[in-house]
Amino acid sequence: MSKQKRKIKLGRRVVEALDLPQETVSGRPKLTLQGRELILVENHKGIFECGESVVRLHTSCGILRVAGEGLTLLELSAERLYVTGLLCSVEYER
């Protein structure tokens, strides 16, 4: 078994043993919608575009596009980002 596969298996065991969420270790983004006015994006890699009608973010899964009206960044940190406004769609670009 290669070193990389052993590291992955060990990482999974640690996550299971400590009962940690998968996205914490995997680096995959976690999206939390709260009604139509707020979205929380955790594990993002930065802002690609930011405007009143669209916010585009770099993630490990590709570009995440949040569209709506009157969009505003409520909080921005290395770990998470809050977008408020009237949300119309959330999608990954191809």
C-alpha cells in the first residue's frame, strides 16, 4: 500500500474517532442556507467576483456562484464567508 493511501486511511480513522465533520478535514466547502436571505460558505479559497447581483467564490470543487439581488458580504474570514440579500440561486459553474 502506498504512503498516500495509508495517510488517507489514517485521516479517516482520526475523523471517525474524534467524531469530526468530514468537511473539516477534506477541505470541501460546506454551504448553509438560512431562508432566502443568508448563505454561509465555509472552507472557501477566496473571492473570484463580488457584486450586487452575483458573488463567485473559489472552492476546492470549482467556482461557486451565488446569484440574487442586493447581495452584500456580511462577514469574510479565511474560514467562512456570509452573503446576505435576496438569494435566487446557488450553483457550481462548469
